[in-house]
Amino acid sequence: MWRVSKASRMICAVVENWCRPLTREAGLAGPERFTGDVVAAMGAAGIFRLRGVLVGTVAFQTYAGHLGVRLPGALLQTGDADFAQHYSVSSTVEDSLPPVIDILKSVDATFRAVPLRSDPHRITQFENAARYRVEFLTPNRGSDDYADASPMPALGGASAQPLRFLDFLIHEPVRTVMLHRSGVPVMVPSPERYAVHKLIVAFRRQSDANGIAKREKDVYQASLLIEALKATRRQEELAAVFAEAWGRGQSWRAAIKKGLSLLPEKRKAAAELSLGDYSAAIRMRRRRQSG
């Protein structure tokens, strides 16, 4: 049986004590403890080594430390943890996680697989007795908004739910550290992609109470990140991602416009300025090339 040495335990304790002032005094929020333990277990099992990406609110909570700013929205709690992976990676990596259910049961023995109604043989979600959920996602390779769950050979027996726009979100993810215990290395979407993606998906939420609440959270997180990126002089990165999304076609442009319309006026102006400045630079470059 593998044992942790006394020296290793002491080092972990020192680092954990160092992390606590960051989350408490510097205002750099970490996840609630259970979520942190779930992500840590998945990370130790190899999800990020296999090019998985942590997405959703838990990923958002890492941006305060990543950018070195306070994000009040990072204090938002969530009842789930979402992981994404490209099917092309999962099918060619020739490696796999241990069974996901075993990883999760090492954190909480009440975790169970939640079969899909449409296909009970495919599992994209796992849930514990407290209804905390862990879900696996993958970019939708088709044109439809919804598609059948995709088998993912590298995900330890789990399948993944295809989602539109997810390929944009998890392109070129960044490495950072979740401020939990002694620190958890994770892969998350770049903050600029997260912000633009939230604007794109916000208006696509359903109009029921749950959909409205999710839309409000999407817009809130996007607006906070836009402001943080401006404060950390990363407008160019934000503008480049805006331009990339804008160039993907009419449906993307319509989604961006509607998402921008949901922002508070101050932050909408900052986002539109970033997009406008970058678009102007592209037009000027093209004129020079054609001349």
C-alpha cells in the first residue's frame, strides 16, 4: 500500500497554511471544500493529464488567483463540477482514467451513476446522496443543438454530453492552480474565452425560472471577467477572442449581439470597444495588404 511520508505530510500542511491567507485576506476565493476534493481526486486520477478541462462555475472560481484580482462572483457556490474533453483526444490518447465511479466514491461513497433516459448504457453524470453532480461534456461535432451522448474511451467508463460552442470554450486552455488545501493544478478555459462563451450561451437559455437564473449568472460572470481583463491590461486577448467568435458566422454574431445586450451598460461599452478596436485594426491591416 502506498504511504505518504511524514515529510510529505508536513510540506502539504505548510503549503495549505500558506494558501489559507490567499483565500481569506487577499480575497482570492477558492471552491467550497467538497468541490475542491472532487476536483483534486479527478486531477490525481489524470483528467488534466489526459487533456480534460474543468469548465463551469468551478473554473470561474480559479480566475481570481489566475488574474490576481478580486472577483466577487467567485464566491458563487455550485452544486456540480463539469469536465470537458474533445472526442478526438479521448479516442486517440491510448490511455484512460480509472473507473470514474471509483474515483468519486473515494471522495464520497454515496456517488452513483445516473443513466441517460435515452440510453441507459451511457453515463454522463454521477450524483451523490446530497445531489451533488459531476458531469462530462464534449464539443458537439454536428450542427444540431442536441446530440446523443458520445462514448469517451479515456474517461474511465463515462460518456460525455455533446454541447454546441464548447469547442470554442476549451480551445487552448490555460494551466492554473485551484486554491484548495495545498493547491490543485487544473486546466481551465482562458478567461477571455470563458467571458465570450458566457455571452454566447446566455441568450440561448430557456425562459423558465432555472433558465433565467442561469442566464443571469452567465451575464454576471462574463461582465466581471470583462472588467477584470480590462483592469489587467488584457484587452487585446479579449478582443482577439471576440473577433474569432465574430468570424464564425451569422449565428455566432447574432448570439454575441444578444449576449452583449444583456450586459450592464458600463461593461457592455467596454466589451463593444474591445471588439470595435480589434475589428478596426483588422480592416486597416486588410486595406494595407490590398494596397
